[in-house]
Amino acid sequence: MDPSKSLNRPSPIGIPPFADCEDVETMIAGFERDGFRGPLNIYRAMQPYFDQAKAFAGAKIHQPAFFAFGTADGMIKMRALKEGDLAQSVPNLKGFLPIEGVGHWPQLEASDVVNEALVAFLEKRKAEA
């Protein structure tokens, strides 16, 4: 494993600028009340998810598809994902948008960029129909 590729990136100080302060306060109150078990359950369910996903091994996405991602997303960094990597499983890929400096939640961190790209993608598909 390449040590320069990790899931870690610096944590923001305070509430990240893309986060809604009211939502953050609601989440904090929930964690204080109930603990952090809920968010951790995804890791407990990881193996059953992978076991069930085996049924889709080798499957292709034939619908027109658009892939937007943050270049600072640790999952992307670990895979060193390139557009050509998707060609086999997504043969009808119509858009590939790396968003510089954005992490795992581009729809929150760069919502204007993502929304603009998705609307353009959908408008083009509608015009082709």
C-alpha cells in the first residue's frame, strides 16, 4: 500500500464552510444523546454488504452515466482512479468530473459545481431523447 495515498486529510477547524450549522448542531445533539454507534454500524455491516454485492460482480452499467468526485477523497486517492478505469464497467460513461480540492462529499463541498454539471448532463440526455 502506498503510504502517500491514505484516507486522511486535514480536518477542518470548526464547522466546514459547506455544512449547515443547524444540521451540525442536530447531529452533535444526537451523538451526545445516543453515542456514535449508528455511524459506526456501516463498518459492522461492511462484510455482509460485500457478500451481497458479489451477485453483481462483472455487471455493467449501460445507462448513460456521469461520475463526479473530489480529488481529495481518500478512496479516490487510494485507487488512483482515471476515466479509462470505468470503461469496462460503465461503457456509456458520458461525463467524468474531477473536482480539485474537494473530498468525499462533492455534492456538499462543491454543490454549485456538481449541480451545474449534472443539470448539463441531464439536459444533454433530454435533447438526445
